[in-house]
Amino acid sequence: MNKELLKTELENNTYPGRGIVVGRTPDGKHAVTAYFIMGRSENSRNRVFVEDGEGIRTEAFDPSKLVDPSLIIYAPVRVRGNDTIVTNGDQTDTVYEQMEQGKTFEESLRIRQFEPDGPNYTPRISAVMHVENGDFSYEMSILKSHEGDPSCSCRYTFSYDCPIRGEGRFIHTYISDGNPLPSFEGEPQRVEIDGDIDSFTEMVWNSLNQENKVSLFVRYIDIETGKYETRIVNKNK
């Protein structure tokens, strides 16, 4: 798999939906993650990211316009000790709670499946980053229907030990825009990771489709100390 420019991947896709990026800076010092949401409906676009402890949650920008909170209001990011959990739905809580009980990341997601939003059956994408005493590894997962058939759940987990400097992986819910929306396929895309947190955040945000983008979260974690910096960008202000 060739390494692509994340900027190019984003600019060439008007609707990747929700996306997770995990990787490592070129100097090897920081673990990187980004999570973005997009929307086509008024309900989906009526959101912002807000800080919630060490993580974040989604919130209605205009509560009076909130129609159905079930699939759009959740905590995308939670921190459990040295683990940072990033997902596109309330499975963040599932992963957190199941790992608290001693389950692995993969095991914790066996009780979940794709979202019940037919005919799209949006995949649930998830990642967990483990950063401790100079060691960094991560896993990514996608739970999806079989070619839009909700009778069959397909579960894929990808593990990355000792991530390579200057690159990461990118997984998103949809291949592109469409009706119904076509689910992501294959292994998470290999992408370049470059720049400090501010330049990386600016690049991702500016590369997302102007009409459809809603919010972006970026975090850089010092691999030696575990200390982190966070950036949040919301279209709604």
C-alpha cells in the first residue's frame, strides 16, 4: 500500500463522513490522532465538539433544532489511563467499560455492530492508542454490514506496533458521497503525518469539504511523558 498525502485524500473526497487518523510525528516524539465529523442533513450539521474531562463530546449547537440525538450525540474521545479511545459513536463508552472489565479492544467491540440507519448502515469505526513510558502502539476497527445487507455483520481489527515515524493510518465511514452511502473498504489508508499540532490541524480542517464539514478534534501526545495538547475546530460558532 502506497503512502498518500492526507491532504489529497481529503480534498478528493467530498463526503468521507466521519474519519479517524492515528499516527506518529516525523521526529518520533508524538503520537497523533484526529477525528472529524461531517454532515449532509440539518440535524447532523447542528453539532459542535466540546471538551469533557480528558476527552470530548458532541453537543447540539442549537438545541431547539435537535431532532434525533441517538446517533449524533456521544463522546467520541475518552481516556482510560494510558489508553486514548476514539470512535464515531457511543461505542466509545462500550470500549471504555469493557476494557475496564479486562476485555481487549477487539473483544469489547464484539457486542456492537454497524449503526441502525438503513439503507446506509453506517460503519462503526474505532481506535485505541496506548502510550506509556516511551512505547506507542494502536489498534483500529471497523464494524460494517456486508455490502449493505444488515443480516451479516463484518468485523475487522487492525493492529500497529511501533508505528513508523512520519506516517499513520486513516479510516473513515464512507468511500464517497452517494445514496445509499457506500461503506469504507479495505485496510485503513496509509497516510503521511507531518507538522506541529497547529499546522496539522489547519491542514486537515482546510482540506475537508467546506459545505459538509462540521467539527475536528486533534491531539498530540508526548510519547515519553504522556502529556498532550488538543485542538478543537467547530464550523458552528
